[in-house]
Amino acid sequence: MARRRKLRGRRAAAERLGLLVEREGVKGGVPSDRKILGRVLGRFFRILARLVATFVIGSVALVLLYRFIDPPVTPLMLIRPLEGLGEGRIVGISKDWISIDEVDPALLRSVIAAEDARFLAHDGIDWEAVEEARIYNEKHRGEKVRGASTITMQCARNVFLWQGRNYLRKGLEAWFTYLIEFLWGKQRILEVYINVIEWGDGIYGVNRASLEYFGRPANELTDRQAALLAAVLPNPRRWSPAEPTDWIQRRTASIMKGARIVSIEEFDTTE
């Protein structure tokens, strides 16, 4: 009696999973527990494989599309207005795409000097900087964490992902980082980066930031104005290029020195 109940229970479970077969050497055509488990795992891995393949194909297609078409909007541009509503204020989206050859070269050099001095040398992730950050953070536990995010990594995060520090986002960031390095190249990465990054509440892109803070387009910036814009990038909602703090002033001076030794000759821009 108990055995029949057990078989009926196993049969019901197999039917729910769609695993019941006609005779497999087991009474009543009910597969063994091992076979049921094997089929469940097989189905799971087939679904997982399809999801992974869909993600890979979709992400490659999107990156290729953005190689030729400028991203119309980014996740952060959509998130910030929602955050503003939660805080009881309205945050818009103010952006103005500009080609890299229309940007003052001083701005390009300043951004590289400020955010990623080895931008033209690494392949997307600066492993030397990663190791330096690891050693520093181990020696200064409990203090502010030093990061090793490159311009390519920031571009990937801003265009395709969300802000955060969880391992899923970091893993996806690494995937998109190498993808855009391979499919875009340095010039396109820098062009997209300076057009999508946040430069204040609701302000995105270098041209909109130049007009907002200095009343002039991005191709008419002075060396100091370019360095000021680059100096606030670590936290553009906290600092303003138009009203620099003492720390931003010092950082600006340092960026101006670093920008003098940055070469962008490989880019198709007018010096």
C-alpha cells in the first residue's frame, strides 16, 4: 500500500515536470529519482544556455549599433529623475551630443589626465592600477577606498549598466569593457564617454556642461576651464566647475600639468 502511494507520488511529480515516459524499465513507466533529477538539471542548463546565448548576441549587437549610432539615453539618465521624485524635486535630462572633433583638445587631454592617465596604453582594464589600489586599500583599511576604474570601464557602466558595487554589475562591466575596447576603439570610447557622463544634476555631456558652467561651447574652452570640468568628474553633483572649492582648485592645477604630457595624436582631431 505504502509502495503504491510512493509510486503515485513519484508519477504525479514526473507529470508536473513533463518527465513521464512510456516504460523505462520501471514499473508504471515512472522514471527513477536519478533520472528525474538528470532531466530537471538538463532542462535547467538548456534554459540557462539559451539565456546566456541571447545575452551575448544581444549585447554584441547593441555595442555594434552604438559604434555607429549615438546612444540616445543611458540608464543613469532615467534613474536620476526617479531619484529626484523620491526626494521631492524635479531632475530633467539636459544633453547635447557633440562630435569628438568639435571638442577642444585641451578637454580631451584633461579628462585623460584626470581619470585615466594610461587610457591609451591599457586594453580596457588597467591591471597595474588594480594592483596598486589593492595594495593601498589593504594598507588603509577603514579609510576611503581607492578605485581603479578606467575611462573604458566608466563608459561601459554609464552606457549599458547601473551604478552600484555588487559582483553582478562588476562582472557585466568587465564584459562590456572588453567588448567596447574590441568593437569601438579608443577614439569612439572617449567620444561616447564625454557625451554621456554626468556633469551635474540633469547635465550630461561636455558641450552641455560647457554651456551651463562657462557660457561657451566645448570647442572654445580655455585650458583652465577644461581642467575644471575634468576636476569635478569624481562627484559632479557635489562640486561645480564654476564655483571650485580649494581642493578642486588644487586638483585643477595638477590636471593642467598632467594634460601637457598627454598625447592624442592618434585621434582624428584638430590640435
